[in-house]
Amino acid sequence: MELKEQFEAAVANSKNLAQKPANDVLLKLYSLYKQGTEGDVSAEAPSNPFDFVARAKYAAWEELKGVTREDAMQQYIDLVTSLKG
């Protein structure tokens, strides 16, 4: 199976996990998904200092700057696989 197909399967599987992951794991899934589908973050950081969720998502994605889409997809697949346990 091609990496992109494995990634899409992992995305589908992430929605059917037996137990909801902790917030830090959800944030990691989000950032890996964004890096894998869009590449490096290019938008401005959220301007509202009280929008903690948006700021956390932006910061998590920004931490992955320079990681290739393929590496991010593989890390996402590996993380979802480990969560399925």
C-alpha cells in the first residue's frame, strides 16, 4: 500500500479509536496531519491572545517546520497504530 493510502486509512482509523486520546496526543495528531497535508505552516499566528486552542494548534504545527510531508504522514500512521494497541 502506498504511503498516501496508508495515511488516509490512518486518518479514518483515528476517528474510530476505542478511547479518546489525551489532549496532547490530539494536538500531535493535528499537527502531523497539517504538516502531512499542507507542509510548513504559512499562516500568521492567531492574533487573539485568549484563543488558547488556536494558539496551541498553531504552535504545535509550527514545531514541525522542516519535517517533510512524507515523514509527517509516516509519524501520523505510526502514532495512530500505537493508539489502536
